Amino acid sequence: MENLKEILAGCKRKERQSQEKLYRQFYPVLFALCKNFFEDKHDVVTAINNGMMKVFKNLHQYDAAKGEFFNWMYTTVRNAALTLLRDKKTQTFEYEEITESMYFEANENPFTELEYHDIEVYLNQLPIATRRICGLFYLDGFSVKEITESLAIKEGTVKWHLSESRNRLKIIFEKSL
């Protein structure tokens, strides 16, 4: 397999074979990322494709001195998934608006001791809306405020989903012991 620098150089020259190699190389991890946002496989693939189109279009903006290519690409695809999520008119779920009186406590991250595959198994047991918010907060490091802005929902709703994810994951973790 060609090294990443050679593939990226080909992508900058707009070579289709290099673009395909890059896409195929990172498809599994990007699929897992976008699966956190969408249940329908078509939506997952659409988010990946939208994100990779942005990667190819903006590859000249990537600066290796600022960080790893994977992190830049992952963030680009994640943002494309969030954009698609916001733009979808007919969502299969509804965020239930929560009042401020609901309790949320941001204790330690429940995923710190788990391997990625285990995290995916546990997250898939959560309802889609809760899974999205939980993944953005605990895995991607978004703040509550950033999540509210990205998903265009109220802060109380985000806090409720985070509390709900902790409660559900606690039960799931206890059952698996």
C-alpha cells in the first residue's frame, strides 16, 4: 500500500485513483463515526461522501504542521455529518425539549477505560438522539454549548440526554459485569 503522503500528493493533483485509495483507506472509521449520527445506512454513506468531497476540495488547506491528517479529515467529515443532520427536514426522531429543572452532573467520562469497539457496542444500545449527544460530548470533546449550537437544540435538552446516557450506560455496564 502506498504511504499516505503519496496518496495525498495524488489527491492534490486530483487523481481519481488516489482519491479512491484515500476514501477506501479511511472508510471503516468514518462509517463508525457517521453511524453515531444516523441509523439509516444511506444517511451514513451520504454524510461520509459529503465529508470526503469537502476533504478533496479543501485538501490544499490541510497543514501538516498543525496536526495529523487523520484528525483534520475526521473533523471535516464529522462537521459534514452535523451539517447534514441539521439540514435534514424529515428526521426519524424528535428531540424532546427538557426543562431546566432536570438534573445533570458531568462526572467522569464513562468511556475512559474502554476500547473503541466496546464503546461502539455500548453506544449502539442508546437511542439515536442520546447516542449522538453522548458521542459529541464524551468522545469528540464538544462542550454543552457547542452541541446546542451544532444541533440547534436547547441546553437543557443536551444536559438531559447526557444525564440519560450516563444512567442507561450505568445499567448496561452493570449487566455486562
